[in-house]
Amino acid sequence: MDLSRFPYLQGNYAPIDEERDFNDTELTVEGTVPENLVGAFMRNGANTAYEPIHYVYPLDGDGMIHSLYFNKGKVHYRNRWVQTNHLKTEREFDRTIYGSPGKLVPVPQDVLDAGGEPSPLKNTSNTSVIMHGGKLYSLWEGGFPHLMSAGLETVELYDYEGYLRPGDALSAHPKICPVTGELISCTQRTDGDYFTLQIFDRDGVPSKAIPVPMAEKTIIHDLQICGDWVVIFYPPGYHSPEDAMAGKDPFRWDADKPAKVIAIKRDGSDIIEFETPAFFSWHFCNGYEEDGQLIVDYIWLQQIPFAKALDSGLEKQTRNMHRMTLDLHTKAVTDTKLSAIYCEFSKADDRRCGLHYQYGFATASNREWTDAHGYNCTVQFDMETGQTQLWEYGHDANAGEPFYVPNPDSDKEEDGYVMCFVYNPGEDPFVSVLKAGCVGDGPIAKIHIPGRVPNGFHTGWMQGLTLNG
């Protein structure tokens, strides 16, 4: 397939076409893999299977999950496609059928007649991967999740046993409360109730739905637990499926409108709306409640970082770690830039999700990008001292989202590990293992994979999960 016209399908953004397995004798390890880790480090991402009609980064591309399974010092690698109905239909016809959120196309009649997937909006299932209630999910925010096996076989498109309705788009960024075990998520629709906070109990059973009034559906990518509250950002950024189908630019940014920040009490008893000057954010780092205020750490951007045009350059705009403080009594909002470091994909220790914490992590860059942007570093933010530690993998490297993996023998944040996939020209792709408390010292282990791993999106640690389940 010819991908030459798509900037974000070049270099290590380009897809691969193989599903592979490498055992511990086929992987090369520099340093020492912690022997007390038993579980799977996984990353989802875009891996387009057929030449696209259109391609908007980071909204397009078929999902592929890459996983390293850790078991007492030994590691096994596996990657698998997420076998969505859309991908299976394109495989059956061996051609591109579906368009892009930037340019939707009608599903051909011969595909409909043959019983192929009828929705023109492709469920790529390419965004994130999580485990909750004993189940492993591949997520995409525009539709239902996919249930996966421990070995990454696609089990089914999952509607929570009929709970999700057609048209419900379940978030790809839920949070798991470390206190209650609840999964805090949301559904968005293009009709009616645009946003509903969805709470599932520790076993994955739906337990509460809280509708949040909104005048118009906007682009809401993430949410954050802050103690007894959940915070969402409601930016003046919009996507119109009707315009996408008509060939018009479906993305709109109203810079003159304020952004809204909405705090929702988790028991549904209160919803508080705040206003700030327009901004956009893909990702939260963490948040908590303290003395009548909600403290929210997140990655700030000036506007939505994508457009219909393939060469808009919006993807490369400045993004920095910010802290927002919301006063629940006065509705005052303060926002502070914590660092000038260019960063994205922020994470913290999930055992402290929604609670006071010390360390945040992100993928970062210390160089200018003239082509498709990337990140060649991992950064640690000390939220108490304001200090940062940066580790560069190489000038031309591309480092993925870092994920905090807890040390099973310690409750201290600094004793955990931070893992990410790294591509660095001149060496095999590898997973970097950093000590959380001393990121600036570099990896304690590099697990090299003898085959390319494209740049991707979100990572996760599945505690106790092995290839045998």
C-alpha cells in the first residue's frame, strides 16, 4: 500500500503486518529485569491494515496490542490485531472500505448485502487496554469496547451484557478507584444525553449512571477522579459526523468561547461548572481533593491538535504539564504551568489515582521536530518539590507513554518502575524499565525485541496476568 501522502504513517509511525511471538531466549536483555514482577505490560496503538482513504493522527488506524509478559525475571513478547468487525469486513473483501473521522464514506452496497459491518464510523479499538473485574478490554472512545483474552485473542465486541445501547461511545480513558475498586467511565452520544458518567462496581457490573447536561457534544477524551469527585474538561472543540460524510472539514475550534470544567460528585448529588479561557487537553496526570478544592494535574494545549488537512502542523503544538485548582465554594479557578518541558501521555501511580501523590511521569521531548512530531525522553515530575528528572533515549528516538508499575514489595512511589516502548535508530526496539524514584539515572533494564514496534498510544500493567491467564 502507498502511504507516502500521510505524514503520520512514515518512519516508525508506519504499520507492520505481522503477529509475532518471542520467548525469553529470543529477547535480548540489557541490565536486570525485576524478578518480583508477575504480569503483563501492554500497549495499544494504530496499525492500519489497508491503505487509508484519509488519515487523521491520532484518530485513525486499526488497533494492535503489543505485550510483554513478565514472570519472575523471564519475559515473553506477543502482538496481536484487535479483530474488530470493521477490520474483519475489510479482510473479507481484501480492500479498504471505511473512511476516517476526518472523511467518512458510505459503506458500499455489496458490503451491506454480504452482511459486512454497516457503520461507516470505524471502531478502531486502538486507544488503550485495561483490566478490570477480571476482564481485559481494548478501548476506543467512539464505540463499545472489545473483550480480549489473556493471550490477546479478540473474544467479542462487549456491551456489558446489554447495558450499553447502540450509539453509546464508552470512554477509552476510564479510571479505577484504588479505594473502592470501581471503574469510573463515561458514555458520549451524538444525540440526546451527550455525556453520562458511568460507574461500574469492582466486578465490572454497572452500578450508577449520572447524566451531565451539555448544550452540544464536544471532544472530551479523558476524565479524572479527585477524591469524591470526577472532573472533565469541556473544551470548545467539536466534531461533526455529518460534515465528515459530506466531505467538509468536520473539526471546529471556537477560540472565543470559554472552556468549561465540570466537577461531578460521584454519588450524583452535585454538579459544579467552572469556566476558563479556551484550552484543550488530551490527558490528565492525576488529581485529588484538599481543603474544599480540587487539584487537577494535566497536559495543556492551546487548541485541538488535529485537522482534516494532512499537513496542518497542529499535532506539533506546545503541550506542557499544568496544575488547575478548582474552589468548590467560590468557583474560582487558578491554572499554573508546572514546567516548560514539552510532554504528553502523563501518568501516575494508579494506587494513588484520585489521591494525594508525589510523582507524575510523561513522555517528553528536548528537541525540535521538523516532520511528524515525537518524544525522545521520559520525564518525572516531583509534584511536591517542583523538580524534574529527564532521561533521553537518543536524539532521534521515539519513546512511548510511560506507565507506572508498582513494586509488589513496597508501597512507596519511588520504589516502583516506569516502563515504555522505545524506538531508537541503530538498535532493536526495546521496552525501557526505569526506577520511578530516579528516572534521571536511566534504565535498569532494556528488553530488546527483534522486530519493529510502531509508535502507539496508551499502555497498561495487568497485575498477575500471564499467557496462561
